[in-house]
Amino acid sequence: MRQASSKGPQSARKAFEKALELAPGSADAHVNLGIALADSNDLPGALARFEEALLRDPNSASAHYNRAFVLGRTGRAAEGRANLEAAIKADPNHAGALVLLARLEGQSGKFARSGELAARAAAIEPDNLLARSLLAQSYDRQGQSAKAIEEWNKVLGQDPNSADALYNLSRLLRTAEPERARQYLSRYQALRQSTQTAEQAEMIANTAIGLVQKGDHAGAVRQFEQALQVCGECRSKALIRKQLGLALARSGDLAGGKAQLEQAGKDLPNDPEIVQSLATIERLKAGRTP
């Protein structure tokens, strides 16, 4: 588990495969490997591990929950309903299972049941934004506007940039507090514009990454500079600046690359690629082989 958090999913996968060899009868070993496989986007392999875990321990809340979660990622969320019910039966305080089942119930039009499950999850994890959002939606769909407003305000208190909270508050407060509703709507529209700007910048940056892969570093630099200009203060600014710095360094502009990487490092402290690249630039400038 320490390896999973420090070295990435591929390294974790190998570690959990080794753990499973040492304890093939352990349901937890199958679950842990399944999670690592899911993190590596091997969803069929992950499902197989969770199903093996359930053969060894039919009451494993973790195996039931993770099977349902991966089924949801493959567009088969409804198939995981029984697993979610089983996970909650095995562990009534499993917030993840409560939230997923609340979402399924809401999608099925069972708003009271969805709200009940979401409220339980929110009581267990008060900062669970998805649980709060599902609870607010449940109240709204049942015509309990005051309670819905209360929950959306809690979501907004935790995440001031929650598009769902801003939009729904602007709608629910339109009659009772029109000025406040207009403020929320204005923030929502600005957030949407910012998101669209970021997506446009990310598209240009992806083109630049393709040029890097082809060895056209000068062309990549031009594209990254354009992406950075389009982005402005968007969510991807630091990542685009980092990529620009790397492309500049690869094109031979070590000073420019260093300046961009140092700037990106202020927003991405301890980023291993930035740290390593800056060290390489210093070695190159000193005439040492990197």
C-alpha cells in the first residue's frame, strides 16, 4: 500500500501480485490486487480479482463495493446494485457504498431512498461533497426546497467552485432572493467560461505533446506558448507551463526552460519531473553529462 501511494499503479500492481502469491487464499490480497488493476485501467482483470475475493469471503464489504465501482466504470452500474446492498449490510458505515447506491436510487427515481442513503453517508463523512450533492438533489426532487438550499449551501461552503451548487442555488433562490440568485448565476456563468477556456488550452497543449513525441520540440514550444496564452489563469496553467519548460529545455533553450519550470514549480511544489529536470539543466549548464 505504501508502494501504491509512492510509486504509482504499475509498481503497486507488481507488489500486490507478489502478495497474492504469498497468500492466494486471502480475500484482501485479491481485493488489493483488483484495486491496483483498476488503477491501471485493467477493468476486466480487476473484476476477476474482486469476484475471486467474494468466493473466499462472501461478506467482504470491500470486495462488494469495488466490484460495483468497477462495473459503474464500464457502464454497468445497475449490475452492481446487489453488491452495494451487500457491502452496506456487511458494513453499515461504508460511506462509498452508501453514496453509489444513493446515486443509483436517484437515477431510478427513488428520491426518498436516495436521500436516506446520502444522509447516512454525509453523517459518516461530513465533507463528502458527492453525498451532500445527492442529498440536496433528493430534497429538491421531493419539493423540499428549503432543505435543498441548506445542503447546496453546505456544498458551496466546502467547494466555492461547485458548478452544481451555484446553478441550483441560483435557480432555487430566484423568487425568494433574486439578487442573491443573480450573484450565484453570474459566478456559475464565469465558472463555465473558465472551464471552456481551460478545455481549449488543453486541446492546444495536447497537440503540442504530439509534436514532442515526433521530436518537433520547436513546434511544440510554439503550441505550448499559445496554450498558455489562451489559458490565462485557467486550471491548467501550471501544467502547461511545466510542459513548455520541458519543451524549451529539449529544444536547447536551457535558460528559458529553467525559468518556466521554476515558475511552474511554485504552483506544483515537489513535482518530481520539475525537480529532476531542473537538476539536469544545472548539470548541462555546468558542462556535466546528465
